[in-house]
Amino acid sequence: MPSWIKLYVTRNTTEASIIQGMLEENEIPVQVMNKQDSSYLNFGDIELYVPEHLLLTASRLLDQSMLN
């Protein structure tokens, strides 16, 4: 069972979904943990986790996508 490492944190659900889709398109499994308050979306974060052995690959893909 892989160990999961936090890759990215945001408060924007759309941004989290886009990053999740980009990683999944590149065959990197993603776990999304939404810690936002259900009443007040200003409180809390959305965290994206990837398997530890794919962290470097996922980070590079994320960096590339942020540059474009």
C-alpha cells in the first residue's frame, strides 16, 4: 500500500478539480481531501495527495502546467 504525500493545497474547488484531472490524465492517482467548512467556504483547505513514489513526477507536471 503506497504512502500518500501532500502535493498541493488550495481553497479553490475548480483549481483542485483541474489539477486532479491533469494528474489522472497522466496516470497519477490522486486523493482529494476537502477540509473546507460546508457553510463557510472561506475556512479550510482542499489538499491533493499523491503516492510518495510519484511525488517528483507529479510535482514536475504541476510546475509545467502552472507555467503554461
